[in-house]
Amino acid sequence: MRFLSIFKTVERTTPPSVELVSGMQQLIEESMKSGELVATEGCLPSVTGARVRLDAGKITVTDGPFTEAKELIGGFALLEAGSKEEAIAIAKKFLAVAGEGECEIRQLCNTPASAAVDAASQQAHLAGEFAKI
């Protein structure tokens, strides 16, 4: 099963320490070799981003920084785990290195990404995935 781990933390406006970078490099290398980490990336400060929102048929765009938020997405990891409990264990190892913050763990829907799959078949597959919950 694949899980998305979204790391939320207080926004940094300075680069991480050499010690943190070194610890993260070691954790990423070990996790990739073991197969529990599929992909990961960190986010630059929110000043480089934007929020795009559709509400009541109207699209609004808000440029960063997002000072009203206490915690922001600091990065993500795509995990391969046998269960939600295993994904939680992986997130605990990450937080031990990354420091303060939280990881939101979400199981991903295993949906075929083929253009050859028609919308009705795709919807039936999704309905089956949701029925397992």
C-alpha cells in the first residue's frame, strides 16, 4: 500500500543546519534502500508559493507568504508500507530526525492511470476503494 505523508511544521525562513541536512540525507538513503520511501521533497518558504481557491464559482489567487497559518506544509513523502501502522512507524522515524511538527498520513487510492480506462470503469474502481473504508 502507498501512503502520502504530509509534513506540517512552523515555517522556516533560513536554511536547515548542516546536522539536519546530514541526518535527513542518511534517513532518505536508508529508507529508499529498504523500499519504504518511494519519493520525497521539501518545500521552500511560502513566499515562493500561492494558494488557488475556487469558492462559489469564483477563483481567487493569494500569493505567499501565508503568515496567518501557524503551521505550513514543509514537505511530503510517498511511502510504501504494509499497513497504516507501518506508515505511522515510518513517520515517527522521520520526525525523530526532522524535529518539531506533524505528519499527516493518508492512504492513496490505487487507481489505474491509463487513458484507456473509461470514466465509468474508473468511477467503479474508486467506489470499490471507498467501500473498503
